[in-house]
Amino acid sequence: MIDFENPEFIENPYPSLAELRKHGKPVWHEATNLFLAATYQDANAVLRNRSLGRIFKPKEPNETWDTFNWLHSDSLLDSEPPKHTRLRSLLVKAFNKNKIESLRPDVERLTQDLLTKIDQKLEQTGTFDVIGDFAEPLPVKVIAALLGFPDEDEHLLRPWSQSIVKMYEVNPSEQTQLEAQQASHEFAEYVRGLMEERKRNPGTDLISDLAAVEEDGQKLNAQELIATCVLLLNAGHEASVNGFGNGFVALMQRDDQLAMLRANPYGLAATAVDEFIRFDAPLHLFERTATADVEIGGVLIKEGQKIASLLGSANRDESVFENPTEMDITRDPNPQIGFGAGIHFCIGAPLARMEMTTSLPALIEKYPTMKLVSEPVRRPGFVLRGYESVIVSV
């Protein structure tokens, strides 16, 4: 059975996931007390079935976990209807298609700013890090601009986010837990200060909009607003960074795909980004809890039992995708579920897509002769799959 902490599995989980799909139904995983839904049909059903909830179980009820707990229990990700419905409707009023599209000039400007800085670095060292110098700072800067964070505080956001999301791995260490506690407290207090200031002096940023938005007499309370902002940064940029990095490395390792994108970077950007997310998913496991007895793939999941949707496995399902182990940046249609499905479909997916379809062709056009100069360094986790660094030369 799969060992989620095995370095060889983390490096390349796909052969083991393919074996898991051969069962044709959810499989019980004793080590994690989870059913694993590996096929596309089962993983998709887990995300969409209303008898399976995203039930957040608080950590030890003491003050060290207090902030971490309400950052999750009051967020869109870890709530279910009717609370989820209320939170999502309020958020969508403020964070909608028009708001996202209004960010496009910022994304284009920030992309060019980063490319200018990369030019300067290339003059000095001859190489740059696609993750640290490009894929990572861009979505952080975009979310910071969206929320109205001061430029001088941007450097705080990524470390806070990474400390919190490491808790989503299968068995976080004691050190990871301590860092998550501290980051949760510091991040929440920082956003609280901004929220209180924007209530006094509203601006055009999302925090101001969220503080003012109202529907049927309902508004976000302070904890819900703070939790929403933290979630937007954590989820909003993790998918972009990891999705971009995973796909970029795969692209660099496939001359035929790289040549196609070089020849038509803007024309193929949309299908390439979807294939990036499908081919090497940034999120591999999304856990749900049965709120009533429910059957998935012919297997009974009893009330209170947990089942995980294995998104990366679903996106390689042979019954849905032709040649699923091959990257094809022209793949269309591409029904990948890397951004989730159902009521928990990632609310930041349109922003992530816009960022990636803007930044990817700009990078390829600017440096068409890029090549890997060393083995990319993977992050040591399965659930959130990505790279720590990807060094290239031009």
C-alpha cells in the first residue's frame, strides 16, 4: 500500500497511483484511516457529493491552536452549507470576474518588472531560479495588490503561508506544528490591523470591499474576513506557484512541447496551463468526511469515515485522458480537476489561470533558449506538490 512519506513515492507518485486505479473503486488506507478515491469518476464524485463534507476538526482546544483553528473553521475551504453558501455569496460579490479582470494590467506590469530583475541577475550570474525569481513572487505580489498590502510587507506573506500549508501534509512534524501556530497568529493579527484601518479609511482594495459587502442583511464578521484574506493568499498563490513550476519543469524536459510553445506562446497559453495542472497537479489530496452513509464507486463510506479525492491520480486516469502519461500542451478538451469541483471548486482558479496565461508566454518569449542547468529541487511533500527551486540558464 502507498506510503505517503516515502521519498521515492513523493518524487514520482504516478506509477503507484496507476496501480491504485486498477482497483476500480475507493481503497481503504489503514495508515491514514482514509478511503482513497483514485479514479477520475470516484475522485470527482467525492468532490461533488453533498453527503461528503469538508469537516474541520480543531486541533487541541488551547490558546496555542486557537488562531489556527478559527482561520480554518471560519474559512470557505473548511465550511459547509449553510455557512459555506453565505461566505461564498459574500466573497463572490467582492471577488468577482470584473475584479479579477481589473487585475490584468497589474499582472502584466508585475510580470515585466520581474523579467527586468531577472535580466539584471542574468548579467551577474548567468542563471536564475524560475521559482524564486518568477513563479513565486508574481502571485504573492498580485494577491498583495488585491488585498492592499504595503509593498514593504510582501516579504512576510510567503513564509507565513508556507508555514500554515505544511500542516496539510499527511503527518506534520512537531516543528511544523509550532511554526504553523506562530504563523497563524502573526498573519491573522497583521490582517486584523489592515482590516481595522480600512474600516476607518476604505480604499479600492479587496479588504475594504469585503468589510463593506452585504447580502440579505448579512456581512462577514471580523474572523471570517481575516480567514478569507488568509485563505486567498494561501490557496491563491500555492496553486499558481506549484502549477507553474511543475508544468514548467515537465515542459523543459520535453523538446517537442517546448518547441510548440516557443513557436506560439500566446496562442497556446490557455491549453498549456490546463495541461500543466493536469499533468503534474499542484494539489494531490483533498479530504472529505461522510456526514451520512454514502456509496462512492460501489463502496460504502459510513457516517464519520473519511475519504480522499486523489486529484493528481484522477488527472492521469486512462479512461478519461488519451495518453495520460504524456504531456500535450494542445490537449483539448481537458477536463482536469486540479482546481477541484463542486461547491469547493477553487474560487481563485480564474485568477490563477489569468496569472499563468499572462506570465508563461511572457517568460517563453523573453527567454526562448532557456534550459535546465541542474536537477530541480522538489518540496518534501505529497499533498501540495511543487518545486523549491528550478535553476535555468538562457
